[in-house]
Amino acid sequence: MPRPRQALLTRDRIVATALALIDADGLGAVSTRRLAAALGVQGPSLYNHFATKDAILDAVADSVTATVDTGFFARLDWREALRRWAWSYREALAAHPNVVPYLAQGPGRRPAALAMADAVYGGLVRAGWPPARATHIGAALRYFVAGSALGSFARGFVEDPALYAAHYPHLTQAHRLAGRQRSVDEGAFALGLDALLHGLAAEYERTVGPLAPLEPTGRSE
């Protein structure tokens, strides 16, 4: 039989194309008509793989979550596991910031998102945290990571020294921030994460029991 002129339509191809559209133009860019056009197919063909547009968005969101490493909770102290997971989570979201508002709605029925929640919650409970507190910790870290991935603090300042010098005496160096985006944003994330983990360690010792010494490692991959 002759080979088809274009690659066969698959769920993975639909998800990858939808993610590329979202990355380029935001969540509003995904319509069945535009997605079908980008794939070179007719709109109804998408429904052979996904029942609704929301189902496509769910699959896109879950494809991003699936790249987050949660294996740390099976082999590391809960403090180091949280640190490494938070960095992995942030990197996944920061690579696709336009997807973050959709992910912020919660895991719903998405398999990768539920597996991540299960790994984090399970690791914390095994470490001795009461179930309710483990839920709070997972939620707090999720809020922190998602917020950090929504945008860049550093890039929020324009490279115009005169704008700040005239009226904002404490911001005379703010025009330099955009050029140092990575160091500023990652430094802020590291500082906030350290503060969260130190606070959680103090609460653990106050409410659960003593902790073994843990050497600070900074960012760990």
C-alpha cells in the first residue's frame, strides 16, 4: 500500500502540537480548528482521540507534570526529597509557563498529576508527618513552585535607568535586573525554598520528633 502523505494522527502528536501552540501564544490559542489546521487534518479527526478540548488540555498539562521527578521521596530524607522535587517541578513549569494557570486548577483525573501528589504525600507520611500536615505541606510547596513559574520578577523591570533615578531612589539599579534574570529568579526561588524547609524542619521537631542532621546542599539535581 502507498505510504500516507502525512504522519498518522496520534494522541502524542496532538498533545505535542497543542503544547507548542500554548507555548507560543497561550492557552487561548488552542481551539480544535486551529489545532487541526496545525496538524494538517480535519477537526472531527481529533475526536477519535479526545472527546473534548478540555480532554486535550488535560493531556497537555499532564505531559508537563510527567517530566517532574518524584523518585526522590522513595530514597531520600523528606527534606532533601522536597528540595529536589521542588526544583524539578519548577523547571518543568518554567519551561511551559503558559500552561501553569491550567495546572493550577488541581490534578483532577490526570494520571501524572495524581501520581505526583501520591508520591509527595506518601513520602511525607512515611517520614512521620501527620496526614493533614502532609497535605498542607504538599499544597504549600505547590503554591510556591507554581507562583515562581508564572513569570519572572527580574524581567518585570525595564532597562531604562532614567525611569527609576528620577522618582525611585531605592531602585537605581533596577534596570540591571532584566539582564540578570536567571540568577535573580533562581536565587529568589532558592532563598524561599530554604526558608520553607527550615521552617518545616523546626515544626517537625516541635510536633513530631527530633531530626537527624542534614547537611545543606543548596540546589540539587
